[in-house]
Amino acid sequence: MAGERTKLVVVAREKLGSAESRRLRRRGIVPGVLYGSGGEPLAISVEERELRRALTGAGGLHSILDVEIDGGGSSHASILKEYQVDPVRGGVTHVDLQEVRLDKPITASVSVQLVGGDDAPGVREGGVLSQPLREISVEALPLEVPEHIDLDVSGMTIGDTLRIGDVVVPSGATLLDEPETVIATVTAPTRVVEPEEGLEGEEAEAVEGEAAQGEAAEAPLQPGADAAGEQSTDEA
């Protein structure tokens, strides 16, 4: 839900560098940076379980984080700016937070969820519902950024297309993307063409002979021809 606020306690980092970051991650702590609304960026760290808790609440990735540094009591209203994930283990390896003013609009990427796809006439007739675009950019006050936007596709028939201009955003939010950008389409089902019956007798032999000649003409390279080609530029 828009306007969700979550407290997040972080610790200011004094030691920097990749070795220190790896040490923190082994302890279940995520290194990161808090970018101030006007001051210098502050290196921070936060327990991964606390970060996960804060970002999996009702507001999801769009929660307003009341960041408290070193348990000092005062908080900084912030949003998740960017995060990195380990491609193998899946855990968060780095996080960037951005302090914001609650009375000033921000730009955010919001996911679009298609609603009513199973009821769409085009889908019932065998058409394929596709979603080329899954996120759109909106501008809104931090507390008014929607967690996601629903797009009703229950009335789509085969050949129909819905674009960003068809999206209805909550009051207080403004769409920033090109209105003609396609979000959802329903296309006709792919037709399977049955192969023709096989040729018999002299006709089949003639076709096979032509195919064999064609293959011989398309194979001018001799074994070892690659030796004169480009040298590999791969580095160890």
C-alpha cells in the first residue's frame, strides 16, 4: 500500500574496502550507502534480515524507510535507490538508500499487474496474452507512490493492444513514459502446418539428388581452413 513506513536501524561504517565488505557479508550484514538530500553520502551497514523485513512489508520496495543511524533516535525518511543481489546465493550484497523530502515528488518504477486475463474473450478463443512491459515510471510524493498498478485486460479480444496511455494511475501520481508504449497484447494462436505427404519413386530420388548437390555447393571450407582465420582474443 502507498504510504507504508518502516523503521530501519543502520550502523555507520568506518572501515571501507572490498575486504571489509566481504567480512560483513559473511556475518549476515549488508554494506551500503545512505545518500543525503543535501549532504555527503554516508557509508552504512544493515543486518540482512532487518533489511529483508523492511522491504517485504505491505509497501514492498516502495516503503518509506525511517532510517535511524547508530540508534541515535532521529530518523531520515529514505527510499530504496538500488540494490545488488548475489547471482548464485540470491542474497542482497549491497544497498543504496536515498534520503527524501516527503513534500517533494520523486520518480519511481512501479510494476504493472494484468488483471482478468483468464476472462478475456481473446484468451478464451485461444489467443495468447503477452506483457512486453512490466514496469512503468511514475512521479508522485514519496508517500503516494503505489506499490503496483493493476491493468484490466478482461475485455481484450484477439488483435487488441493496451498501451501506457490506457493505464489509470492513483490520484497524485503522474505517468512519465511514452503513452504509445505497448504494455499488453492478445495475438492469434500459432497455426501448426502439417507436412505434406512424402514423395515416392522417381520424384523422391530427384529431390534427394538436388539436395545433395546443394549441400556440396555450400561446403567450400576444407579441414584446417580455420587456421588462417582470426586469432582468439580470449584472455585468461
